[in-house]
Amino acid sequence: MGVACRSPAALVGPRAVRGGAYTRWRGGAAARALPHSAQCQAGGGSGWRLRPALQQGLRRRRLRHLGPDTMRRVVRQSKFRHVFGQAVKNDQCYDDIRVSRVTWDSSFCAVNPRFVAIIIEASGGGAFLVLPLHKTGRIDKSYPTVCGHTGPVLDIDWCPHNDQVIASGSEDCTVMVWQIPENGLTLSLTEPVVILEGHSKRVGIVAWHPTARNVLLSAGCDNAIIIWNVGTGEALINLDDMHSDMIYNVSWNRNGSLICTASKDKKVRVIDPRKQEIVAEKEKAHEGARPMRAIFLADGNVFTTGFSRMSERQLALWNPKNMQEPIALHEMDTSNGVLLPFYDPDTSIIYLCGKGDSSIRYFEITDESPYVHYLNTFSSKEPQRGMGYMPKRGLDVNKCEIARFFKLHERKCEPIIMTVPRKSDLFQDDLYPDTAGPEAALEAEEWFEGKNADPILISLKHGYIPGKNRDLKVVKKNILDSKPTANKKCDLISVPKKTTDTASVQNEAKLDEILKEIKSIKDTICNQDERISKLEQQMAKIAA
């Protein structure tokens, strides 16, 4: 005969029940739905269960039996566990900025230790603001802009080897490289140092080479990637047959020998640009139809963000030597915003900023499972239209600042500071290993010949003091001297197509510029006259 499973009341009496290990389970129906063995463990099907304190004790015992690996996963030791973000005060923000409304998934903002550049709304062409970092507060509507493009600007990127040089890509199918004056703009800048023409559709991506001077990559909606020698204005590498659909983003690896791309055809590709061959490729890295992103990490692995078939946002880690299966794959949430990854190679932290989100999530990449470790989330009230990321040499090491973001709202730019709390005022060596400095390790010609070099590192122990940048000089080669080559794949796009440089054309262009400037000055004077008359009327009313 089976032993009947009785309630504790039948065993020890009612007084023991009230103060004992068991308590009445209100959901009696739920208990009766359990299997017989589960009912006995819960104290019987008649509605009895263990008290919460004893349940917690049992859980702790079970964890002990699971071994040290499980415990390590529950509480993981990391010096970045307590990283926290804080937005600066209102008077340290950049206010009254008309951030661009163009439908393109770029960050719309680029930052270096001297300037912050923001793509803005502009009538009759494309423009972006370049503000010295100290120029906070309300930005006047008449503040000078960089406005040489005839179509909206889609992407901007500061040169890592010269803090006064910035590249921009636009809907007008051109890439322009600009030299910003040392103390910022006093007049609007309309003449770039060089115009790079070679794309047949809009240019949505520009990215400087991390170690070679004057090497710039651009990618357009013509599915082509062009690598330029900015010093001569020449396109030296043209990868126009590797992507069958639109390119979402391009990322250089640490020494600039490889690039990785994410494309609308759901493929992630690792490409050797000088050999013009695909080194590794993964189809359907993320199965969703929404845009992906792929970036190189310092160890050579590739980190991607994308969407699942059910529109859940995902992040994944891949080894380019074997891309059959991801090293790690995590699902995050269900939101439409594209996740923009920002990577710090010194601390191996990745910050994920979703377009339209009001939060920044950050993760640490390590060699131990699960490889991508969630750290924390910075949340705010307002959604972000774009995001700028300060290079490590622009941070305040005295405040243990490990990252600084420039969050774009609809009408302002708000810096957000990420810090690791430390009690000591001394320099924290573990937070600030030597980082990439502004000195180029290679010249453009050396890189195109096949040489590679890691970034030249600098110490931040005594802070970073920006040095004097040399002016960008473009020396265009005489295309009549260049000999035609038999191999068309290596015979790359020539310098700008507009080679008509007769005196009359130049004079007409200069005349147009002068007329434009005269018109803008007249408009400004008219506006000021109107303002003066209004103020005079107000004074007359007050006096009356």
C-alpha cells in the first residue's frame, strides 16, 4: 500500500503549523495541478508549502552543488562593474542646434580633443557645425558652418592624425576633406582642401585609416568602396564588385590591414583591400531585415549588432577564421532603433547606443564564457538622434573618466561622462593603459605598397596636450604622366573628373563665390536692420 501524502497539520498539530516551517499555500488549485511527487515536496496537495526563508536556504544549497563556474557567473569580478554615466549640467551643453533630420543611420556627430562636429539642417545643400569644445551654451543661428556640399551631409569623420582635418560624405556623390582653423571657424567654410569624386550614388560612409597618414575610405549607395590617398587626391583602390546590395557600415581593424563590412544582403564580410579579396564571409549573420553593424575588436574578432527574424535586437561575436557559428550570440530587446557600437580597445568595453533609444548599454569583452558580459545601462528621459564618441586622449584622467559621449537631441548636444569611481587621486594605470596617439605610423605610400604597422601608443599619465598640427597639403599628380596598366582591376579610378581648369572657369567660380558672400552679408545686414527697428519701437513705447 502507498503511503498517503498528508498535510503537516495532520502530523504535528495546528500550533506547530503556525510557527513552523510550513505555511498555508493560497493557490490550492495550483498545487493540485502539480504531479504527486511535486505535491509531496511542496507540503502536499492540500495547500501547504515551505516558508520563504527556508526556500531561499534551499536555493543557496543548490547553487553550492552547481560548482565554482556557476558562482562566477552569478557575481563576476570586474573593475568596470561600477561604471556609471552622468550627463553634464545644462550650461555645459550645446544648445539651439538644428540636428539633421535626414533618414540615414549614421551617428551625425564626430568628436576629437579640440572640436565637436554636428551635421545640421541646411537649406540649399548640406552643412555641419564645427564647435570648439569650450564653446558651450546657446549657439547663435548665424554661427559659421562648413557648407560646401550641394546635397545633405550623411557622414563625417575626424582624421586621427590631425585634429583640424575632417572628411564628409554627402548625397551629392562626393567626399570632401576640410581644414578647420586652429581656433575654430570665424567665417563659413565653403572651399574644401580636396574634393574626391568617384562614386555614382550618395556617399554614406567615410572612415580614416587608423595608422596610415592621409588614407581615407568611402562607401556609397553604388555598393562600392573606394580608398583614397588624400595627399594626392587619387582613388587608389576601388572595390566595386564585392557587395551586391547597400553597405551599412565599414570598419578598419587595429592596424588597418583588413576591413569588415555589414550589408543589406545580411552578409558580414572581412576583406583585404590591397589584395582585393574576401578573407571571410558569413551569410545571415543576423536574420532580420533591419540594418546591421559590424566592427573589428583589438584581438581580431568581429562584433556585430542586428535583428533576429522576430525583430529582436541581437549582438554577436565572431572569429573571422571560423564564421560558421558565433562565439557568442545574445538577444536584447524588441525595439526598432539600429544599435550603433562604440568600442574602446584599451579596456575592451563596447557601448551600444540605439537610435531613438534613451539609454546606453555597455558590455565587457573577455576570453571567458560567455565572452560578452553585460555591465550596466545609462538611462535618460530624451531619445537620442545621434551620438559622438571622444577618443581616449581627450578624456579627463584625473576624474577616472573612461568614456565621453556627445548625445544629440532634436535641438541640442549633451555630453555624457562615464567614470569608474575610485577613492585615490593618483593616476590609475589599470584604467589607462597606453593608448593610440595622434602620430601616424605609416605614410600613405608605404601602406599602399603593402606595409602594416600598429598604432603608435602614448601614455596619459600626465594628461594629453594637443600639439601643433601641420596643414594638409594636396599635391595632385599630372594624369598625363601616368602610364596605362594592363590589369584593369588595379587600374583604379583617376583623380576628380572635373579636370577643366582653364582660367575662365576658375574666374567664373570665384565670381560666383564673391556674389554669394555679398548676398549673405546683405541678408545679414537686412536682418539686423529689422531687429534694430523693432528694438527702437520697443524703446519708444517704453518711453511713452
